[in-house]
Amino acid sequence: MLIRLVLRAWIGLLVFDVARRLGFARLHALVRRCRVAHRRSPNAHSVEQIVWAVDEACVWYVTRVACLQRSVVATWLLRGHGVDAELVIGYRALPFESHAWVEVDGAVVNDRPQYKHVFATLERL
């Protein structure tokens, strides 16, 4: 099961790279249309496994993976497993910096929880 999740995450990273070449607007629309499959209560163990699989796929990916790519793939996989994951894009004005992470029930699941307080939310998908 874990190997299959890592493989799906790796393929997701590849799909993101292809979709990114079509432009941010199309990538944004793809994420917005991605719905939760067979909604169920989030199981902390399965959420951790999916986030771990995405992190592991990033290690083996052909290029460096940025936070947006990693978070989009994590959101897609979590939603595919029935978890109502939310992709959050945030920014800090000075010095300017942007960051993306995933939340489940308001908790950051694929990054440091303090990012939620350091960055102003630009969008939730």
C-alpha cells in the first residue's frame, strides 16, 4: 500500500509539472475542481501515511519540488482517499515570501503549524 501511494504521489508530481506549463490559471482550475471522493472522517494514521508518501516521492523526484507542487499533490491524494483537505496559499508582505501548505480540519498536516500564523492567507482551495 505505501509503495503504491509513493508511486501515485510521484506521478502526481509529474502531472503537476506538465500542468504548470499550461499556466497557473489552468493549474488553479484543476485544483479547484478536485473534489473529495467518498467523504469520510479523517483518520490521522492514513493522513500521515499520505503525507509521508508525498514527502518520499519528493525525495525520488527528478527535480527539486517546491511547496506548491508538494501541497497540490498532497491535497489531490488526500481528497482521493476521502479526506476533506484544503490547499492554503499564503504570503508575507515584508520581506515578501509566499508559501503553500495543506490543512485538514484546520490543522496543518504537511508542514510546520506556525506557517498558519506567519503567513496571511491569500487563498484556500
